[in-house]
Amino acid sequence: MKLTLPLFYLCFVAGLLAAITAPAPRYFDRTAAFQPDVATVVLLGVGTPVPHPSEFGPATAIVIGERVLLFDAGAGVMRRLAAAGLPINGVTATFFTHLHSDHTLGYPDVILTTWVMGRRTSLHVFGPPGLQRMTDHLLAAWSEERAVRVDGLERGTPNGYAVTVNEIAPGVVFEEDGVRVTAFAVSHGNWRHAYGYRIDTPERSIVISGDTAVSEELERVAAGCDVLIHEVYPVVRLKPEDRPGGELWPHYMRAFHTSDEEVGAIAVRAGVKLLILQHVVRMGGTDDELIAGVRRGGFTGEVVIGRDLARY
Ligand SMILES: [Zn+2]
Ligand SMILES: [Zn+2]
């Protein structure tokens, strides 16, 4: 059939109206496929600042029934949420461990892409002091787009990009239907505010280290938890780097991060059941070297090297 010009416009307008009036989609949302009310860990990105093609920026989802708690938002986080079958029009809440760029590069993606994908309610984010300022700057950076999306033919939801920022101190920061999230201070070099999180659910307790050097507070908070998700580097690979300032590299790593041997010792003392290693600063180290380091630290329990999109 040849489409006459008036008929073409009629179809165009009908399509546009259908798009405007359709209910907000929850694209890719397959949270129903997860065990109801059992907390599942989904590693969305296990990477570091290194733009590794198969290790996206740091991001971890904890899925409990329909609820999705997102911890950090590294580069590519929205693509990874889609790949994991999780909602791309807004998660239940987002928590930041600290404001290093590798953990926050996906934050504007979370704010804006969820909006474009149909978000209508405010995004709830939690994190250290400075998060409000970062959020204000991000919203300002994309201010030109908002008028185009809202007033133009896309008819974007006004205020669908809204963010409710909670700058938090250590303590219980989220509690809802038997799910509790507790922030605790960790030691990440000269960051004044860096947090780890403990997530308690009726079935499981999970601790996320964030970026940290050896932390007594983490060890105390992680005592008896089911799953410890911890950052790591292979100590046998640590040496000065061949670049200006590279002689300080080992000092930097010890002040900001935790070695495999140290993680092993922490996991033993905390009595964790499953240790998941992620945010691996490899320096050429292999998985076997990392596992051997954890064993030298004394941990004999289950330990895995995290991969993007793995579930536990
Ligand atoms: Zn990091
Ligand atoms: Zn960091």
C-alpha cells in the first residue's frame, strides 16, 4: 500500500500518542526470575579504573524479591543492569562507597538513562559528604538536554530525572521490609569519607568492602557474615613502577588497598562463609596467585574471583 502524505501524518501522530500514553515500561526487568525474598548478589562490574573490555566499572546489585539495591555505579552500569535482566528505569536505591571516579562514572548514566527509560519518581541515592555537590554538578551539566526532552517531541516526564540525595554518616541508612543496610567507615588513603556496607536480610548477610586498606572496622562489622565482597591486589606483584612518581606506588597501594594475604586473614578472623574478590588491581597477577595469597593469609573457606554478571 502506498502511504499518502495525510495518512502518513495520521500514523505518525497515532504512534506518538501511543508512545505518550503507554504505561511506564520496566524494560528487561526479570527480577521475577530471581529467588523471591532471598538476597542474590549480582556482580555488575568487577573492574578498576583500567578500562578492561570485560570488566566494567565497580557496581554490585543485591536483589531481594522485586527490590534492587545498587552499590556504586562505575562506567557501563546501565548496560550491565540490562544484561543482568534488572530494571533500567530505576532501582530501589543506590549507595556509593566513595566518590572516586571509577565508582561514580556511571552515576549520570543512572540518573539520566533511567529517566529516558521511563522513570517517574525520584531516585534515592546514599553516599558520603560531597555527593550532593556532585549530583548538582551532574544535573547542571546536562541542563541543556532537559528542555529538549521535556518540551520537545520526546515528551520526557518532567522531573523524571529527580534525585533525592542522602549524605550519610556510618550507621543504619536504609531499612525496609526486613532489609537493612548499614554503612561503616573504611580506610581508603586520604579520603575523608569512604564507606563499606553491610546488608542484612532475613536469609543472608552480605558485606561490601568498597575500596579500603586493611580495616579493623570492616573486620568487626563482617563478623559472621555469609558473604564478604572485598577488593584486593596480589602482594607478590607489588613493586615500584617505572614512571615519574612510580616509586610511591607500593606506599599508595598499602595506604589505599588490601592485599590478598590481608584479605585472607580478615576473612578468617571474621569467619565469613564465602569470599568474593573483585576490584582486583592485578599488576599482572593471575587468579591462582590471588587464591594462593588468600590461602597464605589463612582462609580455607570458599573463595572466588568475581566476574562481571556472575550471581551468588
Ligand atoms: Zn576503585
Ligand atoms: Zn577508590
